[in-house]
Amino acid sequence: MEALKPNEESGMEKNITKYRDDILYQPILKTSKTFYLSFAILSLVVLFAAFAYFKQFKYGLGVTGLNSPIFWGVYITNFVFFIGVSHAGTLISAILRISKAEWRRSITRSAEVITVLVLFFGLGNILIDLGRIDRLMIVILHGRFQSPLLWDVVSLTTYLTASSVYLFLPLIPDIALLRDRMQPGFRKGLYEVLSLGWVGTEKQIHYLEKGISIMAITVLPIAVSVHTVVSYVFSMTVQPMWHSSIFGPYFVAGAIFSGIAGIIVAMAVLRKVYHLEGYFREVHFNYLGILLLVMTCLWFYFTFCEYITVFYGNEPVEMSIFLEKMSGKYAPQFWLMVITCFVIPFTILANNKTRNVTGTVIASISVNIGMWLERFTIVVPTLMHPRLPYELGVYSPTWVEWSILMGCFALFAMIYMVFTKFFPIVSLWEVQEGREKARGEVTERLSTYLPPS
Amino acid sequence: MIRWGMVIDLDKCTACRACIIACQIENNIPPPSPEEAAKSRSIQWMRMVEHVEGEYPNLKSHIMPVPCMQCENPPCIKVCPVGATNKSREGIVDQVYGRCIGCRYCANACPYTIKSMNWYKPEWPKELMNSLNPDISVRPKGTIEKCLFCSHRIQKAKDKAKAEKREMTPDDYIPACAETCPSKAIYFGDLNDKDSIVAKLARNPRAFRLLEELGTEPNVYYLREGA
């Protein structure tokens, strides 16, 4: 437990720089006025969303803008969107860990937290969307496996469990550090329990590392399955422009895309608020920006494949929806999606000069707006044009749906804030390990790549 | 085993919409308020599909009544996560209102868009409250409902036949729409009985089914117009 040793060499004030990485402890030890203020504002938004939901619960889904035949709208869009963002943690953390990318060390934690939290909002939006939330137990008691919705329930709960374990395992040594540092009190007791008796023996470290690498590998196929199954909800029906075999990989790519964008935004906020410039450095944003650029191109490729097939096939039922997106009622949303998902991020990220912190953050915000629109333009236009001539559906979401969407974002920010107040948002021991061991390991690894001299 | 089916003769149909009214009264379907109807939220188990081809003055218009197709291979049943919609042994696609969780997946999966959602708690004008049909339940808010071929009438027909000490025959049971149709355009009966009127009409060269290419195998047939 090197990090616990006083850093004697620096001659600065003892009580502030007594420990290495002291700035990472600051959010846990001190809480500023700005924190309480923003927390209060966010809780007002959440309260308003709760009021909106209460209204919907009391009177029925009629308070939304949904109708026949547009039975699904903002809530299902949110569901797909949030599940997508949840892929941040898995990708950044698991893939980077497995591929031994050293620059991951300071960013894994903040990504993993997003995964776990955002999953609740994905699940939550499905529950909000139910007409009879009071009958939820029926899904468990009488669930039928032939429905893609039940595949969702299974893979989502598996993913939630796996990613929670994957968040918790690397957290144990950090909790132990906090436990040793805290004055006796409620906090110390909490860390005492959560640290599971970690003292950092050889054996413990061995098992922890084994556990983390098993989970990193386990979590990957589960993550892929989750978003594939989410897409199956649409593609397993025979509805035009939903019934597409490309939907599985298209949704997974989109999920990773919005996930990376989500983590970049979160990192930028943390960096600003908690002064973590030393941990989330330019290079992290640059590397993540390159990953985002790759996903931008992949997104464009998938979208192109999807739409060119429909256009060239020229089937009337599919074409009516295609045209609705290209030049009809949903053209603004569709083209805004193309701009925010491709034009803006591609221009910013493809240029070395603009791929800096500000640039990647702008691109990421744009991508997240675009990905929400992508989900929306997949869900709604198909429902607008049923196969049989029908009263043409018009869907305009009401204040209830918008305030619940806002409430989701606000509640997510609040829980994330609370997390940073209890646990270090940058993995202390992994950064420490990087300082102490990684250099030697990398040199050693490098020598195995090169031809023997 | 009986397989209930319907044949609608489009040559005879005058699009008077009496079947829709009969259905609403028989099945306790609440009349929508004008505001809700404008939002296209009215519940209809039988609806009139209108389709106009060409441009004025060379118009060709089709109007057809569309109930639930009672598919042999229903896309709605496949997607229901809780089994709130399933198939009876006599071929009717059933709704279990007490089990429906209101996810509306079946409504989206149905290629005929015949399912309706209870967006609010159903309400009737006070005058109509006394004339609700006691044979069929009032659906709670937040659940899906649709045409069941008036399947509550089967139970009634069975009870009647039992009281008269005989087996129920297909002639004992007819849905409200078919019973009401003033131009007798709606035929109803057992498709498995080769000699029944519906089976004979289903073999007619004029007979067709909606969206047959999807393989849903509807038990509702139409007889083409103007043949």
C-alpha cells in the first residue's frame, strides 16, 4: 500500500500533500458550496419529473403524446439510448484492460460508473413506458421466452450484475485506502464493510487481479448481447424498416459510439470540477477522440448500408417510411442526426489540431444528441406508416415525456455526484501501480515484441 | 375441431358502419371524447379502412371493414412477454386483460394495426352506463384490447345448447357485427367444415386475405369487389 505512505520528499504543507494523489481524496473529504447548489437544482428537476410520472401513473399513458398507431415514443427512445450509453464502461475499461493499454489507468473508474448507473435508467424507462407498472411481477412469474422483451430482461439483468461486480472489484483496494485514512465514524464503518478485509497481501492481490481479468472478459460478450437483444425488439417484428438483419451490429456500434461520447463528456466535467487535469490529460482526450472517430466512420457505414438497401429495394411499404425520413415529417430529425452523428464529429476529430479537449467534448455532445435522434428516427417513423391505410399517426411528445427525459439526466448526474463523494473517481491503486510497476512491465513487454538483438 | 372464420363480401358491403356500432355496443367499447378522437386514440375493434387510388376525377376508392384477422400464425402472440395474448383452441386470438402489462409490443408487431390501447380509464356518458353488456368485462386503463369475434357469445351458446340437451352447432353463435350487417355482407362460421358457407366462400376465386404475403394466415377472408 504504497499510496498510504507519506510523501516525505515534497516540502509542501504537510496536511494537504501528506499523501500522494491527494487531489483524488479531496472530493471525498471536502464538499463545496457549488456542489450543494447544483445538487439542489438537479433535485428540483428530478422532483418535477417525479410529479410528471405521478400524473402519468394516476391518469394513464394518455398524458403522453402517444396514440394509435404510434404506440412507442420518447420512453422507448430513451431506453435504447441509455442502454447504448452504458456501453462506455465496458468498452473503455474491459477492452483497454485486456489489450493492456496503459493510458486506461486513470479513466476506467469514471467509465465503469456510467455503465452501472445508466443501465438503471435504461431499465427505468421501459418501466415508465408500461401501462400497468403494478403488474410487473407478472413478467417474473409468467414471463414467456419467445418474446424479445424477455430476452431483454434476462440480458439486461445479467449485464447489470456483471458490470456492478466489474465496478466493485477494482474499487476494493481504494475502499481499503479510504478506510485506513478516515476518522472513526459512519464513513469508516461503511468502508470497513465494503473493503472486505482488504490489506493488500500477495494472495489478495493475486485473486483480485484474476477476478478483474475474468470479469473483463465475461463482460464483453454480455455487453454485445445486450444491445443486440435491444435491437431484436424491433427487428424481430415484420414491420417495415424494423425488420432488418443489420440491426444487431448497427445497434451495438451505435451503443459503443454514444458510450465513448458519454465518457468524454463525463471526464471533461470531472476534470473541470475536481481539478483532475493531471489525471485526465490531453492525451486521454486525444486517444478517446481517435476511438470516437473510428466509431463515427463505422456509424456512417452502417447507416449508409441500412438506407441504401431500403432505397434500392424500393418496396412501397418501406419506401413510405424511407421518404418520411428523407424529405417528409421526420426529415429535420433525420438530417440533424446525420449532421450531429457524422458531419460535426468527423470534421472535428479528423483534424489533429481540433482533436483537443474542447474539440472532443463538442464532438461528444453532438454525438450524444445525434444518437438520441437516431433512436427516435428508428422508433417513430416506422410506427407512423402501418402497412394498411390508417389514420396517419402524428406524434408530438408532451411536457410529461420531456420532463421525464430531463429528470433522467438530472438524476443520473446526482447519483454520479454522490458516487464521487463516497469513492475516488480515479482508481487510486491502478494509477499508483502504473507509476510503480508499469514502466518495468512495458519495457519487458516491448522487448518481447522486438527481434532479439 | 371448429376453426371460426369470417368472410366479408366487399360487393355487398355498403360501408354503412353498422358493424362498428354493433361492435361498440356489444363489447362495452367507450365512445371517445372529441379531443381524444382527434388525437387518434379512439378504441375500435372493427374499423373501416379507406384507400383511394388515382387523382380526381379518375378515382378508385376501396372501403373495407377490418376486424382482428385472428391469424393462424399471429405476430402479436410471439412478442407478448407475459402471455396476455394467446390462441384459443377454436382459432380465436384471445386477450387476457388481467395479465396485460401494457407494453404495447403486440400493438406494434401487428401488421394490421388492429390493437387498441386504453390510454385512460374508460368512461361512458351517464346515460350509457346502464346499458353496458354484462357478459363482457370493462377493460382497465393501461391495457391492450382487440376484437375477439365476440367470443363471450360462444359460452352463452354452449350454455343454451346444454339447457336444450344438445350439442352446440356453429349456427348457435354469431358475432355482433355479422348479426347486425344490414346488407348481410359478413358471413361467419366454421372454416374446418367443408360444407359451411364460410368454407365454401373462402374457396371462391374472389376470395383473398389481407397481407397474405406475410404468412400470418388470417381467418378473415374478403370477397373481391366488382368481379
